[in-house]
Amino acid sequence: MTYEELANQARGQMGEWCKACPICDGRACGSHIPGPGSKGSGNVAARNHEAWKDYRLSMDTIHETFTADISARVLGRQLALPVMIAPVGDVPLHYGSKYDTVAYNRTVLQAAHEAGTLAWTGDGTDESIMSNALELIGSMDGAGVPTIKPWSMDVVFEKLEAALAVHPAAVAMDIDAAGLPFLRGQQPPAGAKSRAELREIAHRCHAADVPFVVKGVMSVRAAEKAVRAHADAIVVSNHGGRVLDGVPATAEVLPDIAAEFRGATQILVDGGIRSGIDVFRALAMGATAALVCRPFVVATFGGGAQGVRDYLDQFARELSDAMEMCGARSVSDIDREMLW
């Protein structure tokens, strides 16, 4: 099924706030948090979505016929396509009770693994969210990326030890989660992390031969701090607009970050990416791969594991078509000249 068909099946099952829109552009959910909305004015998610459309593809079909190779080497693993499923920390809180977070994580982890890519899992005040996700990742040869919130360092190290024990594809920290309104005042406490603290987390990951990813980088200055903290990858992300109002779209800051740090660290990106053409745009700007969150929740509610695989297939078809129409045999051939 297409995403639009999956959204149609999910509509009415998504809780109070998510409308399972045929185009997941952040407009209908507005500023509803809890719910899938953005903080403050509720406009950042919509800007994320629209900003990719400002870049047009430069079509060029004067080349030999080929079938595009959309596979990509990401976080030390060969993925079937450069699209991963981004984490959700508390599914019932934001999307309704059809899936609890454990069942959701099981669905997306297994579906992504079967499709040859990775799902990332979230973290929350409920300890079972992380522990159950780690059990699932361990059972699939580490095919997943647990994402730890920026708790106090004693809690971070406890969670990190458990994560490294299952040897996942990588461990991530969404450092910008310090701005989530529903985490303020919670126990354990969450907050900003210094470069020294991130370096210590990276050191522990590297000792276990596991890459460390810093998620929530939105400037060249922040990217430099992450690189100096020895992060193996960064995610250019504004948390879907959920942590700070008034910030730029990820597509607006990605080119400058990639220009400075491509080659020094892997650069991933999320925020409003909804099609294979958007993925093509992101790769042309310098990203290695893209993450997508909200629409995969809709795809899961609308079609379960098969819905997740169907949406991944849609990304694959659209990306392959864009590459063949622009003359890129492999994802490494996609460059800035393929954008107009």
C-alpha cells in the first residue's frame, strides 16, 4: 500500500491529536504536546516539511541505462536503502493506545530489519521502554539503535552499559530532548550535556566497538563540538520542532554543516522527510542517510509490520527513480550539482 492508503486505514485510530493526514506535514497536529505537534507556535514541523521543496532536482537522462544502487554504508552496516526509522519514546502518550511502546518498537525493529535497514528506539521515564527495546535489538544481532535521553550522567551510564551489552548498530543520544516540555521536572533529571560528558560517553561506546551518535545538531558550531567529542555520527535534527520554537528547518542548516564536516563524521538528517525525492535532496546536500519518524507511526497504525515495509518500499522506489532520472548510479554519485 502507498502511504496515503496506510494513512487512510490509520485514520481514527491515532488517539486525540494525530489526524493521520495523507501528507504528514505537521499542520493538523499544530502545537499539541502531548501529541505529535511542535512546541510553541507549532510551526517548525511544517517548515521542516516545506523547506525540502525549495530544492528542485536537476534531471539528466543522457547516460547509459542502469538500475540505481540505493544501498548505503551507514554506522558500519550495509543498509538496503539510506532511510532509517527514527525513535518514539512513548507511543500511547502521543498517538493513542492501539500500540504500547514495546509493541510498536517490536513492529518497527523487525520490519526494518527484514527490509535491510535500521529502526531507532526511544527512551523515557518508564524503564521497561528501554529494557524491552534492548532485548529485541539483542535478538536481531544488534539491528537497532537505542537512543538515550540526556539524563544525569549516573543514569546515562547505567542505560549505556545495558545498551552496549547487546552490541547494537550504534548508541545515540538525543541531546536536544532536554527541551521536551513533558521531561521538565521529571525524575531522573534531564538536561544539557557538555563536550566532556559526550566525550566520556563516546569513549565507553568505542571501548565496546559501538559507534556513538549525537542527535539534535543544528549549527556548524554544535557540529564542531560533537566532532571534538569524538561522535561517529551526528543527526541534523530539531526534534521535529518539539524542543524549541523559532528554529530553522533542518534542510536550511544541513548544507553548511555538511560543507564543514562531511568526512569528519557521518552526517544523518531528519525533519519533514516524506519521500524518496526528499531523501535524494538530503543526500545531494551532503547527508549519508535520512531518518523519518511520524509517518512510520501512521504506517504502523494503518498496516502493522507490512505497512512499515510498504512505506520503506515506497521510499526505495522513489529514490531509485530520482537517481536514474538524474544520472546517479549509486548513492555516492548523488551530489549538489543534481539540485537546481
